[in-house]
Amino acid sequence: MSRFWKWTLGIFLGLMLIAFAGLSFMAGSPKDVYGMVRYALPHMHRGKLRVGEDAPDVRLLALDGSNHFHLRERTGSRPLVVIFGSYT
């Protein structure tokens, strides 16, 4: 193997190690980085909605766990903000 390729491989592996360390710091642990790369990144995509457009109507499960409803039934023409998060 030539000297150029050894340096190129070394730099590439060093950058990969730095990226992994940075992601581990941001995600909390190496296990969380694996979960993020394995499950979250392949499913991330940009939506097609633009500012001022109506959001699509969705069918949601009620808190009782047995009934379903459409979002437009509850909001009508009023604005709605939906927050997805964990409160535990």
C-alpha cells in the first residue's frame, strides 16, 4: 500500500472517530448514537407543506383508547399547534 493511501485511510478513520465522538456527546451515549443512525436517520424527510397551506386532516386515537376522530372535527377553522414531545 502506498504512503498516500495509508494517510488517506488514516485521515478518513480519524474523521469517522471524531464524528462518532461528537454524535455520542450530542445524543448522550454511544448506544443512543447507534439508535439514532439505525432508526431515526433513514426515516427523516422534509415535508411538502408550505407556509400558509392547510395541514392535512388526520385520524387520531382518543385518550380513552377506543374512539377515533378527525382533527378537523375538533378544531374547525381555529388555528392548532400540535406538540410532539415527552413529558416524563
